[in-house]
Amino acid sequence: MQLAINVLKWPGMNVAFIFSFVLSNVLAFAAIPYAKRRPKGTATTWGEAMLASVYVFGTFFIAFGVVPHQFIDHADKNLHWNKAKILYGPFGILKPTALGGSFPMTIPYEAVRDIVVVLLHVYYFALVMFLWSYWQKRGTKKTSEVAMSTYGRPLVKQA
């Protein structure tokens, strides 16, 4: 007897969301090997600037547009996270007082969906800042040079 398990049919799995998330990260992190190849101060041609701007715009479009949309679409259609579905949490610790629990607020799954989307945006914003910093610092080497005397000896005693 052969048991076939289709991982993409598990609850919570969405091919469009996973593909767009992976694609946006691959496109974003592809800047690191390119930054290692391109020396700092190299003149940029008009064609290179246009190609880079289209690449960055496409990556941003996927990261900030497609990925959040696919998660919202998945949460609404597949997971049925709406205002009517209330978050109870593990062991009912988040069950609201209006429904007989002890938690003072009613948290619908729609709010959880929106929080996840905000966290996706925060992740991509932090990724953009990291890659921007990485690109600006490319080619600089950390040196531990010490001031030398006219005779070529260090002026500071090294440990």
C-alpha cells in the first residue's frame, strides 16, 4: 500500500502566496552577489540604470503588493478568517468576556490577518534597509591600521 501525501493541500498552504514570498526574497537577495561583483565607484550607464530600476520596481511590486494580497486572499477564501470567526487562543485563554471567557477584548481573525500583513510589510521594509546598507558599504574593508611614526613603528602599543 502506497501512501501519497500532497503537502500543498494541507490547511494553511497556498501555492500563490508561498511562490510570491519565495520569489520576492530570491530577487531581493540576488543583490548581494551582484554587490560583491560590482566595485564601488564604477560609472553606471543609462541602460544599466534603467534595467536596475525596472528590476527594483518589479521586486518591490511583488514584495509590497503581490505577497500581502496573496496572504489576504488566502486568509479570506481558504482559511475563512473574517469578523465572525473569533480568536480563542490555546486552551481558550483569549476567549472574550462577551462569549463567557475572561479576556477583556474580542479579537476576530480578520484582525490577525491584518497584523500578519503589517508584519510582512515590516519584514520587507527591514530587508530593503539591510540591502540598501549592504549596497552602500560594498567594497569597504575594515582595517585595523595604527598610526606609524616616521621610522615606520607603531605609535600605540598593541595588545
